[in-house]
Amino acid sequence: MGAPFTADDFALRMERVARAAAGAGLDGLIVTPGPDLAYLCGYEPPINERLTALIVSTGAEPVLVVPRLERPDAEKCPGGSQLRLVDWPDGRDPYAVAAQILPGTGGFAISDSAWSLHLLGLQAAAPGVAYTSMTRALPMLRAVKDDAELARLAAAGAAADAAFADILGVRFAGRTELQVAADLGRALVEHGHSSVDFTLVCSGPNGANPHHRPGDRVIAEGDAIVLDFGGSYQGYGSDTTRTVSVGEPSAEVAEVHAVVRRAQQAAFEAVRPGVPSQEIDRVARAVIRDAGFGDHFIHRTGHGIGMSTHEPPYIVEGEERPLVPGMCFSIEPGVYLSGRFGVRIEDIVTVTETGGARFNNSPRDLAIVS
Ligand code: ZN
Ligand code: ZN
Ligand code: ZN
């Protein structure tokens, strides 16, 4: 169990993002509820039609605008002592309140997950401010994890590995995808996850759809099954994929699995500081292309992970920014043969000073289940 983040941790983060905003030519940030807000001050209010917004302006004290009824919760949040709280009562225009805190002009990055209701309200109340996407302006805001965050992601990965080990022992043949998905969810919680975000069980031909949602299909002997599962552990995400075979695999499933495993391993071995993110994608793709399955690897190789499951850095062609120690992301190549089966192998990886390290260490061979 990692120690809770302290007021000092949050103060440092807010200082760092204010500097980063200035470095990006911005006057500040507008952070609405979600992972950015949790990261900056540890506050996780309900996400709804009432405006809550942290306004971090360069050279000024951070201000948290909150609905009056939520003020007691906001005061108690771990970073609360580092903020000035401004509340607004029901019946008052919260955007006018926020506009008094914002300067009349300037550039502000706003959380990607801000509701359009709130952004449109701010735009009307503070029309002189230029609003821009947080991910566009400060893509690496949360990308480099500190030691305490790395410890949480490592624990999340170990818990997901333990859940997978349990799942290898359950019955697959004759049960539905939904039943196995429920087993997976239970195993994640038993191993310490506080929430389960997804438990994909993609059996037989459904495996050819990378985001197939588990359904009523009854799993049969000989199926290849893509299991992709994850959730939140101490506020940080897990995301793991393994492909298993119900009984002996066909020669073709075994062949495709070996190709994907080689691609995943090669991409992992390419991880080190300074390498452009897209290079990791290229390495995985080259292995699959050379094996003749290039047209069947139909998504990017990976995504960053932290307080959200999909965040920068994206491991995709065109992402030229270099890997930095402390970044964490998935490496998840796959091959999808329409109408027949799919194979994917996914681990969460972090960039170290000299290379990469995995947070998932479940065996990557084609496990045989019953
Ligand atoms: Zn996905
Ligand atoms: Zn996944
Ligand atoms: Zn993933």
C-alpha cells in the first residue's frame, strides 16, 4: 500500500504545471473534475452540471471554484490547503464567478474531459480568454510518473497478474463470455482493485474485434480467447491482455500467437530513454508485417496509463516525442483474422534510465485452459 500523497506533493505538482503552462506560452490552466484534478489536488468531486474548476494562473495562487454545498468536501481534499476556495451558491451564475478569477485576456488550457456545458459557459462569461485543449497544449502533463506513482502502477500490474493466474483455473468450455468476464472482475477485486473498468472476453471469431464486449456466446473447445482486463488500484490503472486456447490450439492459432509474442518482445526491447514513441510502434509492426500479417494489425501499439487508462504518451506512428524515464504505457500488438480469431498480448511497461521494465509478468505463452 503506497503512502497517501501529501499537501506538499500536490503543491509541487501545481507549481510544476504552472511552469509548464508558462513554457507552453499559456497564462494558466482550467482543470475540471477527472484525472487532471485528482492529480493536481487530490480532489475527486462528482462530475456533473454544477461547475467545479481549478484555475491555475501563472504567478497567482491556485483557485478552486466549487459549488457551495461541496465546499466542506473541497476543504478536506489532500491538496486543499494549497488552494484558495471560492464557492458559488445554487441560483448564481458560476461562470461569472470563474470569470472574475480569470484575467480578461490570455491563453488557458482546459481539461479535455470538461463538459461542453462548462466550456461554453466560460467562453460566454470570459470571451477574451483563448481556450485550448490540455492534451494539445501540455500532452505530457501527467506522463512522467514519480516513484510513488510507479509503485502504485507496479502494484496494479501485480494484482492483475494474480487475477490472471486465478482465471487460468476456471472453466471456459460450455460457459458464456459474460460468465468468464464476471469471474475476471471478481478476481481483480479479490486482488485489491477498487474498481473494475473492463473485462473483455473475446472468444473464437469475436477475438477478431479488438474491442468486442463480452456477450452470450458459449465458449467452445478449440477457441482462442483474447482476455483484456483492468481497473483501478490505489487510483492507478491496470490493463493486461493475454490470449488463451481452450484445449489444444490449431497450428494457425499457435503460429499467429508466436508472431504476436515476438512483436511484443521486440517492441519491449526497443524501449529506452530518447527513443521516439513511434519507434516502438514501428518495431512491433515490422515483426508482424514480415510474418505476413501486416494488414491484420489494425490499431496503434499502445497508450500511456496512470490515473486514466488511456493518456499520453500514445505509441503510434507520428508521435515523435522521445520516451523519458518514468513514462508508463502499454505494449499491445495484435493480429485479427476476420470471422475466425484474434490474438493480442499486452503488458504495461515503464521507461527506466537504461531501458524498459514490465509491470506485468504473467507468462506470455499460449496458455491452455479447459
Ligand atoms: Zn483499448
Ligand atoms: Zn487492454
Ligand atoms: Zn491497453
